[in-house]
Amino acid sequence: MSWFIRFNKPFDVLPQFTDRGSAVSPRRTLSDFIDLPGVYPAGRLDRDSEGLMLLTDNGRLQARISDPKHKMAKTYWVQVEGVPDAVGLKALCDGVELKDGLTRPAKARRIDEPAGLWPRTPPIRVRKSVPDSWIELTIREGRNRQVRRMTAAVGHPTLRLIRYRIGEWTLDGLDPGKWETLPMPQLPAPKPKHKMRRR
């Protein structure tokens, strides 16, 4: 039987099953929450980010979800410092120049704080003199800490980052630290490998 699960990763949990860091103060990992043998993440989610992770023991499915060439959309709820205006949102949509090049076109819009959102532990640091707001950002690439770098580039540092959707799968109905099995999606048939003709 193949496994395909969704998991709501809490803040400050490593997106892997083992911690190769300090043995003196071990950090929480996926193994503190998921007890299925043989599954591994389809893509990563930073330790200081929260939200949806998909895990499977099917290598083809893992590649289909995580490989940037498939351009699977990922949607994030982002709490930022300040209130982005139309110019800042347009910049996020059109592409932001980062140290590793221009980001691909994205979708960005201001939203209210998502309904039913759980409190973060520990809570974010807020400055009374600076307002904060939420945006929904959908991207189709996966550079290192990309969302945080994009919002910082338009003048709105990220305070809290939650991945809500990957492709057709969402966080809906899944509490932090919980996981559940999903139906295995149909994968395209693998392309036949052409044999080299001898001359």
C-alpha cells in the first residue's frame, strides 16, 4: 500500500524526520508527529514557517509535487509588517528582483486575517507603532525562503508565514500537528524511453 498524507506543520518544527543539529538540545522534527514508516516530504517548509506539507512513499508522486518543472501552485497566507499598497502588490505579481534573479509572475492580494486561525507559539513580535496586515500569495516556484524575500523586497517583512495550499490540496479542517491520509492521485503514465538506433 502506498501512502499519501497531508500534515499541518507547527512553527519551530524541522521539515525532516531527524535532527542533525545539536544533540544537547534536540529540536522537534516530523517524527514527533508522524509515525508512518517510509514516507518523506514532497517539498520543504522552513522551520519558522507553518502549514501544509504533503508526504508520500511514492517517488513519482514526490517528484511530481516537488519538482519546479511542474510549476505546481503553492498558496501562502502571509502576515507582514505594514500595509502593502497597490504598487507593492503589483510588484509581487509582476516579479521581484532578488539576488538569484527575477521571480516568476505570481498572484497577490490583501486579505483579512484568515478565519479560525490558530495562535502561534510563541506569538509574533509586534511593534505598536507599525501596523501589520495579511496577504495571500500564490507562486509556482520554490526558491529558498522565497516568500519572505519577496515581501521584504517590496518593503513589508514577513512576520508569520503559513502555507495554505499545494496544487489541489489545502489545510482545511486540519489542526496544527495533525495529519491524515489522502486518496492517491492519478499520475500521468511515464513516457517511454526511446532506444538508440544502431547505425
